[in-house]
Amino acid sequence: MKLKNVLIVVNDIERSRKYYHDLFGLEMVLDNDGNMILTEGLVLQDAAIWKDFLGKDILPCSNASELYFEEKDIEGFIQKLEALYPDTVYVNQLMTHSWGQKVIRFYDPDGNLIEVGTPM
């Protein structure tokens, strides 16, 4: 058995497709009308479909999981993030862990937690 995808719930699939393309270079692999697969195994699921499927409320900013990306030029990434998405809500600004890795955490437009760190 192997893990194939990670699914996140979004309110506007096209906005989220653009967001993940603009910041992380992810491309659409399959658009299945409310369920979109991007490169690297990220799946965007329309919130209304997900809520109907589960029969439960969706809790944005639940902090129960995060998407983790690595970027060598983290300062350049932050400049791009701030230029393209100035309303970004940060969990923490750029910080350096005791082991030397630089990281930043923020939410995507739907409250999904993202961490970007320098490679270890």
C-alpha cells in the first residue's frame, strides 16, 4: 500500500488552483468537477461537496494538519507571497529553529495551514 494523495477542502477550487500554482508551481492533473488533482498529489475538494459527503461542518484554521513545502530561497518565496497575496494570515513569520532550519507558517485562503521551510 502507498499514500497517493492528500486532500484539502476549499471554497473556490479555481482560486485555490491559482494560489497553489502561483506560490508552489503545482499544475492541474485532473479536474473532476468539484475535485481537482494537482501535481505532487495535492487534491482540492469543493467544500460544499465535502460537507455533503461527511454530513459535518468544516472547521477552517483547525490546526490539525499542515502542508509542508521546502524552498532553498525562502526569503525570495516570502517576497513572492507578500507581493501576490498581501492579505495572508501568518501563524509565524520567518523564524529559525535551533537546528538551523528557517520556516514560515501561514494559512491559505481557506484556512489550510502551510509551512515552508529550508531543506534540511
